[in-house]
Amino acid sequence: MADLITVEDPDDPRLHDYTGLTDVELRRRREPAEGLFIAEGEKVIRRAKDAGYEMRSMLLSAKWVDVMRDVIDELPAPVYAVTPELAERVTGYHVHRGALASMQRKPLPAPAELLADEGAGRRIAVFEGFVDHANLGAAFRSAAALGISAILLSPDCADPLYRRAIKVSMGSVFSVPYARLDAWPADLEKVREAGYRILAMTPSPKATPLDQVPPERFERSAIMLGSEGHGLSTYALRAADEWVRIPMAEGIDSLNVAAASAVAFYATRPPQPRQP
């Protein structure tokens, strides 16, 4: 059973994990280096716990103690009970969900481990240069909902375990396995060697509309999407096996990358059996 500890000093060193949560650059440096990430809100905390992440501590306002009582009773990590005002002074923002947890990161799998599955109809996603945490979280949520088996990230992609990405994904970053590629775009050759057809999502008129691609070409495919501002790099496009695009209404050339990922993941699903 966890200890419930009332804290009244915002400078209490036991709250170190939660300090300055709105300082993006600070948290980007600190969290991976210290092996932690922050889960915000009851559902996300529970999903992180259920995914096997070890809890370091929880920070709760008083009204959330009873809501999280079963978690408190189950885990040995300390639980710090604070006022909403003190939580805001520590974190730098109003913690309207009233519940934060500091979780221990796990080692990331190697890309080869995620590519080893031999499932014939398996689809994975490859993200290049996703730097916006909200878009990254939304794309993970779409991947989880629409049957993407794994995600590979280019070296410059944002951290899926940053608080904003976790929050937008509603904890889907815990359920879709992911890994980082070391060499970009050279490591795309490893994806191809593992039997995946690399489909580059691009608005280029040279690309084939998704609704004109035979469904069998989506089997064992790697759906590659590029950064929010510029899309896929020239190097990534050259490394692809095929360019595909979402058909657009006249005068509209593209979608936000998070929306595009949802459309692409839906359009490339295997044929679904009809319900009786």
C-alpha cells in the first residue's frame, strides 16, 4: 500500500519530478535523462499502469484521493496530496484533472524486433520529423484505433512519452509498440528487407489516390508520413516503393498530418467481414 503524504511546500524535493511541466525544453532534457515521464488524468494513469510501467509517485489534489484509492492501495509508490494552488505552483499550470503520476520509462525495443513479425496482412507506420506533440499523440491514437501494429520514428521525431503527446493520445502511446530508427533514411532499407512495401503519403499529383490502389498492395505495408510543415523529405520520398495520396476536393491540397494519418490508416485496412 502506498503512503499518502500531505505536502505544503512547493519546494519540497520530493516533488522534483513534477516541477516546471510547462517548460518544454527543460522536460525534453530531463525526462529521458532521468528515465521518467508524466501521466496526467485518471484514465491515462490507469492505462500506463496497466501497460506495465512502474510508478515512481503520484501527485493528487484532495478530491482525487478517493477516485484513485484502488491504485493507491495496490502500489507501493508514495502519493503526495496537495492543494490545487500548490500543484499549480509546482507544475506551472492549473492541473484541472487533479491527478499526475511520475512513471518509470522502459527501454525501447530495437526496430528489428518490431519488424520481425511475419504476419502477412500486418501494417506499420513510419513517421518522419513529427515535432508537434499534439499531432504525434493524435497519430498514435489513430494508429491504435485502426489496427496499426507498430510505429517507427525518425531520429528527429518528438518524444511519444512527453505529457502532451500522452494526453492527446489518451494513453494510446502505451498500446502501440514503437522504436526509433538510428539512420535516416538509410534504415528504411531494413523495413523493406523485412518484407514491407513502403508507401509514402504525399499530396503530389504524381501519387496514386488511395482509393485506386489495389487492396493487396496494402498488405504488409509501411505507411510513411512526414513532418507537419513540409511533409516527407526528398530523401524519404526517394526511398519509398510507391507514392500514395488522399483524394482532395478541388482547391485543397493537403490535410493536417494527424488527420491525414487517420484517413490513411482507415483507407489501408484489410477488407472487413460484413456483419450479419
